[in-house]
Amino acid sequence: MSNHALENAARALKNARCAMAFTGAGISVESGIPPFRGPGGVWSKHDPEKFEKGYFKRHPDEVWPLLKEIFFDMIGRAQPNPAHFALAELEYRGKLAGIVTQNIDSLHQAAGSTVVHEYHGSTRRMQCMKCRMFFDSHSIPLDKLPASCPACGGLLKPDFVFFGEGVSSEVHRAATDLAKQSDLCLIIGTGGQVMPAGRIPYIVKKHGGTLIEINLHDTDYSYTTSDYFLQGKAGTMLPKLTQLTLE
Ligand code: APR
């Protein structure tokens, strides 16, 4: 990828009135969290059907060990990488209004970002499917599964979106509002295959905004929608883009 494209993208970001970021699993790969799709992806090892809400309710003994292995153990060890820190720096320097992330790993917040709309929720909380109470995940022991409610003994479900489950309306609205206000969107580490999250960049585009895509491989956005496609690892590309933008 030529430096020319990077410089042009940095100029666009520097001149943006209101820039946002739309992130997916690819931004956390260099933190040790595998993506869902592509080589080594979670869905190449596990059947996504098991993470459908109805299946989970019918087979909690089967699904909870998978949830622990894939999400809680992995995310528990993960640290933000230079890509997360670059976005936090852009926000700190007033060049990024906020992030809409599909990730549930809380790494944007751990890196210092404060405006983060978690479209698919996060691993930070669990909710009892019987009494509806919420619990901090750190307070729930995962050595005895399925995880059960400390208050009523009901089945606990992690507070992130399963297949077949809707997105929380307040997050959906906040994310959509941010996209409508933005005249530039960084698309980082996502192919936008899952809706309605994947439509966020199209909202920015529809309102005349500019799209800068940073992805390891090309995606459905790359040759039809993105104005700039910076192909490479987010942990390498984003700090370079940030440095050129802030200098
Ligand atoms: N740097 C940048 N991009 C990367 C990197 C990297 N180091 N590694 C992988 N990628 C790219 C891949 O090329 C791919 O385009 O990140 C993208 C990851 O795509 P997915 O695994 O499909 O992740 P995502 O788009 O976030 O998935 C959306 O699907 O299963 C659901 O709820 C889940 O939130 C998730 C949603």
C-alpha cells in the first residue's frame, strides 16, 4: 500500500469536521483474540448455531463451556494493542467523536477511549434469564457451569448479543445518531457482514461522508464503498495514519 494513499487518508481525517470509527474483530486480532471469519476464525471451529439464543436456552450445559473458552478465558487475558491506543489518542486530541464497535472485549475502553457504543454488548455483565437481574461477570465463578444466578438460581446469559437476538434500542439509536453526524468513518477490522451493525458506514456515506477502510484483506466495502482502502494490519496502519493526522 503506497504512502500516497496513507497521506491522502490522513489529510481527509485531518480535515474532517466529525470523524468516527466503526470497528470489528480484526482490530483485536493483534491482542490475541481470533476473528470470527477467515483463517483461524471462531466460526471455522464452532457452529454459530450453538450461539443462537433458543439453542443456548435448550442446551446451557453444552454452550456455557464454549462461551467460557471462546469469550471469557480469551478476552480475560487480552490487552489493548497499538490500534486501540491510536483511536484513544485521536479522541483525546479531539479528532474522533466516538467509536461504534461490534466487539465485546472492552479493549477500546481499556485503551482510554470514552465514547464507545457497543453494538453487540460486552462480556462485562451477565443477566439472569429468570429474575432479569444483572451481575458483574467478575463476580460470577465459571468453575461450575452453566453459570447460575446468585439471587434465584436461574440460568445466567452473558450480556452480549446472541444470534436471533435484537440489538439494544438505545445503543442502536446512539450509534445511528453518531453515524448521521459524522462526515468521516474509519472502518477497521470488519467486513460488515452482520446487520444491522454493518450498515453504519453506509449511513455516513449516504450523508456525503468519507470512508477510510483499514483491513487485512479486502471486504465488501473495499472496492465499492470505501474512499480509501489501506490494506494491512490495524496495529501497524492505524498508528501511522494517526501520526500523520496529528502531526
Ligand atoms: N488488522 C486489520 N484487519 C484484520 C486483522 C488485522 N490484524 N485481522 C483480521 N482482519 C480483518 C479480516 O480480514 C476481516 O475482514 O478483520 C475482519 C474480521 O471479520 P470478522 O471476523 O467477520 O469480524 P466482524 O466483522 O467483527 O464480525 C461481525 O459477526 O459473529 C458476529 O457478533 C459477531 O461482532 C461479530 C460480527
